[in-house]
Amino acid sequence: MSTKDDPSIDAVKVGGKEGHQFLWRKTIGALQYIYNHYLEDFHWFLKADDDTYVIIENLRYMLRAYDTNDPIYFGLFYKLYGQYNTGGAGYVMSRESIRRFIEEALPNPKLCDTKKRAEDVGLGNCLQRVGVKFGDTRDHLGQGRFWQHHPITIINSTRHFGKYQHYPIHEWPNSSSDTVISFHKMATTDLYLMDYLIYKVRVFGHLPTLPLAVRLPPDLSVVPEKTLEKYMGSNSAESGK
């Protein structure tokens, strides 16, 4: 989504102006465009910056546990400014969360302030007021999958992020999940380096596999009821074998 059409990169004009101060209006335009053109074509919708690296395979893996018809969105959950998922790490919206934003939040200025707001804060505040939950994106060990910072910063300064994040953080090397999804503040060379290390490097004799059933995060209070029923039922069946 962009302020102008660019077929060479499939960019679509959604209105607004360039610049961080105009990002909230641009994001609203992008969500309106998705609602009008693609809502029924896809299950999940990812917003990420151009300096964010996203491992799509791990994102799909995490989302296997959830239903897009539930009012939920995922990202790095910050406890400041009324709570929100930070934009730099990227966030993922379900079909139902977009529907509620466009049909219920956006038309009501008492629920959704569309002026003078940071994009991620504004969206988080609006979604909460129409019953959209923040999903817990940590893995079953409580290790983070979405990150607002560069990997080197996370290694060197993990403790620093605790004052922002809603959930507690472990110290490195236990802070980041082996199914990590995103890193932010990446230079162009960092993006290429990540792509090379993840998809090109092969380590002889080391082929770890992941269980097909995704393990649920520690905070089950934000997991939708349908997901809990599905997982608790299958766990009970397995334990009885």
C-alpha cells in the first residue's frame, strides 16, 4: 500500500501523504482498500514496514492455531498509551478484526480517533473498543516472536525492552523463539543477510523439525474459545491413548 500506484512492485495508491506523521491516515486507507477488495480472498492481513524482516513460514505456523473469524490481532504487545501492537515489528489482523475496524470503530469518532495519532497506537486503541483481542505471540516457552528492534540490539539489550512490553521477557539467549517471526530496523544489507542465512545456508546433519500442532502461548486468557476447545480436546484424546 502506498501514496501512489507502482505496478513494478504491485504498490496500490490508498491516499494520504508520505511521511511518518501521515502514516495513520495511510493505514486507514489501506485497511479500507483491503475491506473493499480483498477481505474474503485472504484469511490474515500483515502490515510491516520496509525495514522489517518477516519470516512468513513461521508466521503461518503460528497462525495455524487460530481462526480468522475471531476478533484478534497479533504482534508485539506494548503496554503504553492504552496498549497496542507496535508497528515496527509488524502486526497481523484477522478478517473479523478488519471488519470490526471498518464497520464499527471507524464510523464512530467516540470509539476511534483518526486524528493526530501514531498509526500503531491509534489502531490498537480503536480495535480494543470494538472487542478485538491482542493475541499472545510468544511461543509455549514464553519466548518472543515479534521484535521491534534489530537482532544485535536484542542480544545486547534485552532487559531494556521490559519496560515497554506487556509480557515479561527472558534474558538472551532465551528471549527470542526458535520460531521467531520478525525483526525491525534492518538495513538493506541486513535483509539480504537474513535471507541468505535462513534460506541458503545448510548445516550438515542438522535438520530440526517442528510439530504440526502448534503449541499455545502462556497467556491462555487471550486465546479464542474455539482454539482452546480444539487444542484441549486433542490433548485429552492424546493423553488417553
